[in-house]
Amino acid sequence: MRRQVITTESFATTRFETVNVVKKTPQSLKAIETALKEHFLFSSLPTSARRFCIDAMSNRSMLPGDVIIKQGSVGDEFFVVERGSVDVFVNNEKCTTLKAPCAFGELALMYNAPRAATITCATEGVLWVTQRMTFRKTLAAQSMQDTFDRVEFLKKVSILKDLDQTQLNSLSGALMEQRFPKDSNIVTEGDKDGNNFYLIKSGNVAVIVKAKGQVNTLKGGEFFGEGSLLKNTPRNATCKALEDVVCLTLDRANFNAILGPLDALKKVDAKRTAMNDATPAKGTDGASSGKKKGGKAAPSAPKSYLDKSIKLENLVPKRTIGTGTFGRVKLVQDKTNEKVYALKCLQKHHIKKSHQVKNVIAEKTAMASMSHPFVLKLYNTFQDKDQLYMALEIVYGGELWSLMYQSSALARTTMGGFQENHARMYACNVLAGFEHIHKAGYAYRDLKPENLLIDKDGYVKIVDFGFAIKLEPGQKTQTLCGTPEYLSPELVLSKGHDRGVDFWAFGILIYEMLCGGTPFADEEHSRIFVKIVHSQRCLTFPGGLNRDVEHLIRRLLNPNPSLRLGMLRGGIEDIKKHRWFHGVNWAKLRKKLYRTPWVPKLKGPLDDSNIDDYEEDDNVVKFKGDQSEFADF
């Protein structure tokens, strides 16, 4: 069964988003904290973000028999029971009783999911409630503020002053916050396994050398440990917390992956004496120079590849080859040159009624800027008073999903998936397509086998750009969208996301192609999300899987997007150079010179035997709205 996508409302926010704080007693705060302590949506949040969400909760009294939520209904509220108990019913049968403190309704904080149960008040008590938009705006604002604060702190560190905004954003996301109590040793002289670099966020640190005693005091904005990063040598000083200290840390491997060798850092290290591994480098207030130093490339300027010579009046319909929310897709042939296209016909009435005008125009704009052998080609667009039309490249081989789950054309392994070479070929197609999409400045956001079609040569085409979004370097977006099994942790936790979600999904796709299923699949969506948030302990691999591809998948499924393969200093090249892709000639692949696993058998350009049958229905609802809304299509 093909998987359905989920999406939530788009919204704009800033780090200055205000929260209507509802005053709570210490007893209420304790009850709410207890209820949320083990909850997957809240337990992974920083303490400040969790408290921000709690502050916004409003209270509601409950009486015996009150219906809090009803099975099958759609709502946007999440509940915490501070006092009292509630009964849970599924299909009118009582399943259990929940006693305070407890929480329920978490899917409503993510998207418009039908309620899985009816919950009624068993006793008199007190509820605390938050709505989806309040929750998501709160988290978005807090995440933006945390990023801003970290970046501003990093700008004041002398060795980082030449980094551009994108590099600073990546570094801020990769740093791990560690707390050290007073009088504890952060690093100890002589340690041979020290591989962490430390930036002091708050507190004072004493630098002690055995032969000299205390030689220095470091404070916020200063750093230490760079010698071990650069030369992999034993620690040559002890750094001791003079009070409670908070440090931002990064280990050697991630430091090099994100920043590479920093000349400024080496110069500082050269000045350090052999007896002092921690002479302070005074912070400056210098802003980012904006100069690129090996960081991820900025998206190229938008360009349109539409062919305006194709005319709607010349396209002769043959039959319907697909249906959707807003209309139909028809196989058409140009009567002037007999070329064949897939004509997507979208009814303006339905688009307007669903509040999707901007999204449809954005999809058209995205596709018009793409021209790549592994990305579905948009040739031209048209419109009349009732419909929008998109003349698309015709793809004959059907979905990769069908090849995986409905066809015996390709042999399967004992794990249930494709043979490794077959999976690698399709993965190469997708990766090359993503490289083009990202260079155009877009995050795709809906990778899955259902959105990969097999063309006449057996290569994959990435289709359906309904969720694609244009992002500037360093920019993040807050909209939750995609297919549950393919969502990344930052999507589930509403932390804001960028094109890093595509690399996570790419790891899921490789896993599914090889193993015959996704790693976090579950019949209940809430369980899928729990597994994703706790992916580091929930990710397992079947026996017999190639160690190289397991290593690749683990790096793509890094829950920290700043440390995810594809988001490091080398960008997508890091993935292309991974040992699982060793030997791939990417230029040869783009020219489609490789032999593909399966090629559809076609009798001619109008052979639609690999495409499902659909009933013909040419009924079009008249559009009576403002035509100017579609002027940019």
C-alpha cells in the first residue's frame, strides 16, 4: 500500500516570537514536568525549549464524563493531566485508565491526524492544554534564538572570525553543550585520548601545568584543547573549572569534517609553549567576513528551462494515466511533431478551495528551474479560465515502489530487498538528481520509492515537487511535511530544517531498497516518530548487509543535521566519495552510459502498458474566483 504524506500549516516566525505565559504553581509545574519527562516530543528538547512550551500551556478543569477527545475526530490540542484520571476507549471498548500526571494527544502537535481513541474524564481534575500552532511557533522561536546566540558567541572567538554565516551555522549546530561542576578537571595533563576542542560559554577555567602551577585563567569566549586537535598529542596542561562551567565541545573528527584545517588555529598553536596547552586567544567582536573557505556552495540563481514553442492547442489527449487531488494527468501527443507528453491538468476551483494556490505556483517555479536526466522535466505550462496545465516528460516504467513491491522483474536477496548493485544504481540516480536540485537552491523534502519513476532507459526520475522549497544558504523552514517513515528527527521535533532532511531520507531509501522495508516502520504513526527521535538506539541492520553500506546509512542517519553526511565541509561530494560508491563514474552516469537493472519493454512512444488504468472523467468545475491569483503560473 502506497504511503500517504502528512503536512501542516506553514507559518512565519522570528526568534522574537512572544508567548502568552500562563502562571503556574510549583505543584503544577512539577506535575507537568513529570508527565513530559519521558515523552518523546519533549524529552529530547533543551531544557529552555521545554520550559518555554510549558509556560504557554493553559489550564482547563475537567468533570467526570467530559469527553476530552473523540476517536476519529481531528484536533490540534495536546493534554497534560495534572490531577485526576481519564478513561481510554477504542471502538467504544474501554482499554485503560490513565492517572495523573500523564499526557496524551501528541500527534495533534505534529499534523492533522485522526484521533486514535476516545478519552473521557473518569474523575474531577485539572488539564493543561497547548495547541499545535502555539507549540510549533514556540519551538521554532526558541530554536532560532538558540542558534542566534551560539553564532553570536562563535563570532567573538578569534580563530573563527573568518568563517562565513553558513559555516558558523553548521558549527553552532554541531557543538555539544557540556557542564562541568566546580573543581572538576575538564582535561588532565598527560591524557593521551583527548580529542575534544572546547569553547568556554560561561565560567572561569584555570590552566595548570605540573612544573609551574597555575599559568593562566580562561573565561567565556576563550578556547582550549586545540593542540590535541591539530597534532593528536597528549594534553600538556590541566584545565580545571574554577566554578560551574559550561563549554561547547567538538571532537577532532567532526571539527575537521566541518571546518577542515584552520590556518588561524595553527598559528595560535605554534605560539603556545610546550608547557601550556591553553594560553587564551582573546575574542574579538569582528563580524563574519562572508568569505567562502570550503563551505557548502551557495545555490545558483534561478533559471527557467521552459520550452515556449510547445502549445496547448497542439496537444491531443489519448487517455488518463493518473489522478490526484486537483485533477488528472493525461497522455497527450503533439500533433505538429508527434512528441508525447504527460499533461497534468489542475482545476483552479479545487486549488483555491484547498488554499494551495501559492504551493502550486511554487511547484511550477521549482520544476521550471530543473534540467537534469534524473529529474522529471517540465516542458511548458498553460492555463485557461478553469484549469492549469503542466506539460511534463512522459515516464513509461512506473514507480520504483511498484518494482520493489509488485513486480518480480528483479531478483531479491534473503533480506527481501534488491541486490546490492541494483540498489546502488538507483541510489546513484537519486544522489545525482539531488545534487542538481540542491544547486538550484531547493530542498526536495519528499523522497520515497513512490516518487521515483523508471524511464524508458531504466534510469530513475525524481518526480512530484509539491513539497520542494527554495532556501537561501543558512535558512531553515518550519513546515512539517513528507512521509512519516522518511521524516528526519529535526522535522519530527519542529526544530526547523533545511536540505539536510533530503540526506536523511536518502539513507532511509538505501535501507529500504536493500532490506525490503524502512528502519523505523510501525503500524502506529506515533511509534514511528518515537523510533525516529531515538534513532541511535532504534536503528538496526539485518545480518549479511555489506559493512560499507551500513557505514554509509549510519552517517546519513545522523540525528544531528550539522553532522550528517552531505552537510559537512565537502557537501554532497562526501557522499559521492564514500567507499560504497567506489568506482562510480559520475560523468558516465549522467550521460546514461551504464547498464540499468531493468528496462521497460516498449512498442513505441504511445505504449502505456506499464501505467495503471484509470476511468476517464473530463468533468471540470467552473472557476469563478479571481484569475489574477494565477498570474504567476
